Amino acid sequence: MKRKILIVVIVVVIAIIGTHFYTTNTSYNPNNEEKIFDSDENLEYGYLLTTILEMQYPGLEIVIDDECTSMGFGSYETNAYVDYFYKQGDTSTTTVKFIVNESNAFTTTFVELDEAYEDIFTGTANEFMLPGELYNINYIEKDNDLYNKVKTTDYLDASLSFGEEKTLDEIVEMMVKYDQLEFIWLALDHVDNYDWPIGLSLLDSKYADIDLIKNIDTNYPNLILSNNVITADTIKQSYISNLKLLKDHSDFMNMISSSVFAAYIVDDTLDELYNHALENVTCYGVRVIGSGEDIIEMVDNEKINNLCMNNEKSF
């Protein structure tokens, strides 16, 4: 009897070890990403994750731990620190735990989440309206309640939608003209069947001071925009390079495609976005931070159609 029990135990142990070995060696391993940075640290997974989230969630700034800790059976865990511009210019840091598990699914568990920031990953689709859409979030009309409310606000984090698409040259001119405002995100045009905002973060990247490995900047020009002077060309190149980087990391994309946080940058959509960007990149909205008076000046001069107050809860 004892011998049979021992045999069963041995079989179970072997099965567990075998399963662990198989899943560990066949599942996506975030610590084994192809090198992008000239660093001994494993920065690549964090950069890819930062890229796909910051392109889709305006105003989000994510700092991800360099190392993903193995939890066994092909599952890895890492912490990220999410800064979200909100409430009178103060950033609130929320700790988020990202988990890659044995089924290649990408999940997120919030370790700390203040109730005031529960919408960090929600609602952003409504911050920017595509030109020609028939509905408004906040319609700006001179001397209406919204107009006057914005004008008297000391600090405002606002998403502004244009009534038409603007060239990147026009956007750069706008950034120079309104240099008292901080432009933190650009809503860029995209394929017709994509109904979620996508764009480019203008916030300084934590990777800006880390050297890229040889030939990376050749294959992905202006990959990290904050390393370079912002011009129409560098904006376009950075946007295309980040899309291409995601395209070239198919294992990462296959893993993250099952996540709600991937939104629509998955499967064929990524190819369509990339091919469209090669032909044309225009801008239909911006996210800015500044005084209400300065933002109203831009609203008046540039004929802004819609305004979304992202820090409205602080009023």
C-alpha cells in the first residue's frame, strides 16, 4: 500500500515538474524580450507595455519595474506605477500589478486604487471626438456656463477636439504659439473601423536617458520622442516607429491581445494602423494642461469644437 502511495506521489511530482518545465519554456517570458536598450536590465517588456497603453490612454504615464518575477508555471508578475494627471496639477500614483500567466493571457490586478481614480483606464474613448461626429461631450460656445467655468479655473487638464483634421505642421505651430500650455498627448487620425482614440504621448519618457542598441534608431527613427526636438517629422516618425515596434514583437502582441487593456491595437488592426500612418498622419485633438484662461484663448483662436475637462471632479 505504502509503495503504491509512493508511486502515486512520484507520478504527481513528475507531472507537476513536467508541467512547470513545459509552461515555463513554451509560454511568453517577459524577461526574454529582444533587446532594444543597451542595458543589463530587462527594460524591453516594460517599454512595449508602456507604448501600447500610453498610445491609447491620454495623459497616462507608466513606470514599470525592470524585472518580472517568475511565479512558476509560466506566470510572471511585475508592478507598475501609474501617474494620472488629475486634481489641480497633482499627480496621483497608483500601484498596478501586471500578471502574464500560463495561458498567455494578460491581466491586471489593482493593488491600491483610490476611488477618485477608478476611471484611470475607462472613459478615454469619449475624450476625443472624430471630426464630423454628431455628438458632443462639452460643446464650447462663448459665454455659456462651460465657457465661463473654464475661463476662471486656475488649473485645467483638458482634451480639445478640432472640427477638422490638422496637419502635424499646424500642430507644431500651435505648440509654439501656445507655449504657456503643456501639450501632453496628440490624438492622431486612424483607419475608419477603429473607434478608440489612438495617439502619441508627449510626456518625457523614463527611457529617454538610456542608450538604444546599435541600429535600433535606424530601424525605428525617433522611437523615443523626448530624445529629440519635436517637429512634424519627428512626431510622424515616432508614431510610425512605435507601431512598427509593436508589429515586430508578435509574441508580445499575441499575449496582450487577450487583455481588455489592449483595446483595439490587436491582430489586423495594428497592420491597418501602421499602413495608414505610412501614408498620412494628421491630428484631430490634443490634451493640454494649463490655466483655464490660456486654454480659452486657444479655444477662441483655433475654433475648438469640443472640450472635455479631465479634472472636473476637482471643481
